[in-house]
Amino acid sequence: MARKNVERLERAIGTVFLGKPGVVRLVLTGLLADGHVLLEDVPGVGKTLLARTLARCIRAKFNRVQFTPDLLPSDLLGTSIYNQKTSEFEFRKGPIFAHIVLADEINRTTPRSQSALLEAMNAASVSVDGTTHLLPAPFMVLATQNPFEFEGTYPVPESQLDRFLMRIDVGYPERDDEKRVLELQSKRDPLEGLEAVVTAENIVEAQDKVRAVRVDDVLRDYLLAIVAATRESRRLRLGVSTRGATALQRAAQAHAFLEDRAYVIPDDIKRLALPVLAHRIILDSALPGDGTQRDRERLLRDIVESVSVPL
């Protein structure tokens, strides 16, 4: 039943977010792995539409936060307000209290507000005035970022990027798919009439199934060999952390579940290595190139290919 629910969700998203089934599959992998996803690409390729479509297809609470330089942590997390009638402070929840949170243009807000968001992502809770407030389950942050705009931005440090399970390039659609987008947009809002096909409880159930997907010790050794190769590479100043290794295992389990398997195979790990690990490594500054994400992916691809795949 859990697998059927996810199939319905994937099909429903595909009716609005056209021509990018691989991107949809990666986002669902992040959701089922109980992780957060950073969508990084140029404006206008559908990052916000994808987040809104995912939220619309799940009967769950969705909030969108436009990250700006004047956004305060309390604007995101919430604040305590004194109630004169009860003579007590009451906590007013911020927009972070939702199942799906769209953090639009995360690099446009100050490091202080970025840190508040990322701490909530890591702990799935918010602490205000000494009181801890749990976030709903499932809880997923879909953050967007424009890699080509630098004026008035605050780049997210690598140590905080590590909180994202995956970083995904959306990319431009193929011409035929873009033509379908134009046809759809000319008639109506693509989200108009789109109804929820699963509930938040269905997603939590699927996440529990993902955790039960079997990972053989041989595959853990293969995964750790990739991680060790990044740490030993002379072309890298910073290799993959233990958090990164854990993230890759969780993502591989989720991908196996989406492929209708109860066990992980080497291809799950190999296929997800780039979106899960590339944003966690730092190139040696003495090497040619400007250290962009594409440079990281190119190097990581070479590393993954150099590690023997278990048979």
C-alpha cells in the first residue's frame, strides 16, 4: 500500500511539473529518506512550481517563506507574545511549522536566519525561550538558490550545506516538453484543480518502510570506500563527512523503495553519489577551475568510477 501511494504521488506531480521525471524522483527520494533538498538553478525553470506541486499533492500543511535580508529568525521560527488576559506568554508558531516548507532564495537572507532554519532542519524542533517545540511529521524543507546571482546574497557555508540531504540541478526542459508547458500555461494555472492524492500519514508510513530496506554489509563497505576515497584525494581539501555517508545510505534505501525493491544494490549508491555528496566536498584551491558545483561533480564522478563495484 505504501508503495502504491508513492506511485500515485509521483504520477500526480508529473502532470504539472513536466519533462523532468528524474528531478521528481530525486525530490521524492529526499522526502522518503526524511531529508531536505536544495534546488539550485537559474530563475524560471520551475523550482518553486515543483515545491508547490509536491505540497498540493500531499494533504498536509505547506508554507512558503521568501528569504530576504531583513528576515529575522523569529519571523521564521515564531515568538512568544504576552497575553494580557491570561497574564502569560503564548508561543505564536512561525511558518517553519509545516509539513512542507519552501525556503525561497535561501542565500538572500543573513547567516543568522540561515542558521535558524538549518538548526530546525537538523533537530526537527525549535527552541524558543527555553522551550522545545517539535515540528510536524513529515517535515521537509525545499530550499531554492540561484547560483549565478551574487549581489545582495549571503552564500550558505559548506558546513551548513551539509544539512541538506541532496542538492539538485533542475535544468531547462527539452523543447517538446517546453512546448507542452506553454500549451498548459496558456489554458489555465497548472495547479488549478490539482488535488491531494496522499496524506501526511501515508508519507510517514512510507518513510518507515524505507528504513526497513536492507543494506548488505558488502554495500556498506562499498559506500565507505567511496567516502574514504574523497578523504584521501589530493585534489580535495575536504572529503565527505560521516553525516554524508549516513545521508547516502538513507537515500539509497529510499531509491530502492521507489524501484520497488526491499534491498539496496550498488547502482542505488552509485546513482545517488553525486546529488548527495557533491555539495559536501571542497576542492583544493590550487587546482584549476573555480570550484563550482560542476567542478565538484566532475571530480566526484571520477572518484566514484575509481572505486570497485561489488559483484
